[in-house]
Amino acid sequence: MAAAAPRVIVTRPAREAAHWVTQLGAHGIEAVALPLIAIGPCTDAALRQALDAARANVGTYRALMFVSGNAVAYFFEPNHPVALDIHALAATKTRAWAPGPGTTRALEQAGVPSNAIDGPAPDAPQFDSEALWQQVAPQVRPGDRVLIVRGRSATPQGAHESPQSNGREWLAQQIEARGGQVEFVVAYQRGAPRFTAHEVALAQQAAHDGAVWLLSSSEAVAHLAEALPGQYWGAAQALATHPRIAEAARAAGFGTVRECRPALEDVVASIESAT
């Protein structure tokens, strides 16, 4: 009889973590959410004003690139007084760019027509800005404007460098090299989570009980180290969805670090192979 798959600690922000716990459970894998990044609305008045201006002028852009599902959720805030008319977006030639399937799913849930969304090929080695650019590069012509909708970290600038932040800067360089113009707008804020006593105990146990930490952000790895200073991670195993995240996990002291594509079928296969 095959051994049961190890329990998985899903560290994505709460909204995505809940989805992953459900999806992994449907494959018979026990999973628990332990968000390592807290997400909330951006409270800076100037940034909010810039966000409202971008919402009011979506038709002037060749494309809107959303760095994550949270970027979509906060850009299309349904209760915001400056409501974005998605039908108007669909009527223009403005495209919605997504670096991965989670962001694509968020766009579709927000009401953006699937035929207006571009993303990496389903079999791309990674779901990131580089894979996205392979699909959308032909769209950009000199003078085109592209808006990148992102989050802002509550930590000092550059304190927790992530593949996502590296990727969007790289993408902006590619767009500009083709004569396009890039603008950035902040739709939400990221911060460190505040662990409850139960979550601290969960994390401490998962550091040595054979659980698999599913890591999808270098920033999340840094938050974990800050939340449990002095914790020994040499007996812990991590599954990282990007090479730079794997590097961060090794630097944090994880004893076993494996890499896989951030697609559900790849994550499931990798977890099951660990039995």
C-alpha cells in the first residue's frame, strides 16, 4: 500500500490559499492554509487617486498587465465609487495580461471576457513575466501604453525581492525596447501576517513533522523567518514554484527544497512523489 501524501502547508495569501486547499483536497491531499503574506487595500491617498485615474481611462491602454489575482480583485473593486465598466473594457482593443492561470481565473471571475485575456502557454516551463512576454510581444507597437497593476510591500523597498517584482521590471524593459510606454499603478498592499498562537504552533510543528511547505513567494519566506526567529528548518521540506523562491528557501535553512511549475497538476505530482 502506498504511503499517504504528506500534509501541505499552503502559504499563499488567504484568498488564493483557500482555493489551493480546496483543489489539493479534491486530489486527496491534506492541506492547511497558513498565509505568509497579508493583503489589504492601499491606503495612500495619492496612490488611490492614481488608481482611480487608471480605472477611468482603461481604454487608452494597449494592455493592462495584472501581477496577481489580488491585483485583479483590488483593481475591479465592485464597491468602489469609481466602478470600472468591464463591458467598456471589452468593447475596446485593450487586452488583459495575466502571468499565470490564477490571475486568468481572477480576471474571468471579475467578468473580463476570456477572449480578451492573454497569458503564458499552458505548457510553459514557468508562469511568469518571461513566459507571458512570449505570447504578447507582437501586440506592442511604438507609442502603445501598457499599465502594470501591482501591489506595494509594507516592508522597506527591496527588503524582500521577489520573482514577481523582478519579472515586472523585466517586462517593462521589454515593452520599452519595442517603443511602448509603461505605467505602474498600485492596487493593493502586502504586509507580514500576524500569527495567532495556533498558527505559531502549526508552523513550529510543520518545521519537523514531514509536512511540505508550498512556497510561491520569496517575500513569504522572509516573513516566515521573521515570524519564527531562531526556528530550525533543517528538517523541513519545501516545494518552491520558482527557482528564485527555491534559493530563498535554501537560504532560510530548509533542509529539503524541490522545485516545480506553479500548476496544480505539477504540484500534486511533486507532492505525491515525496511519499
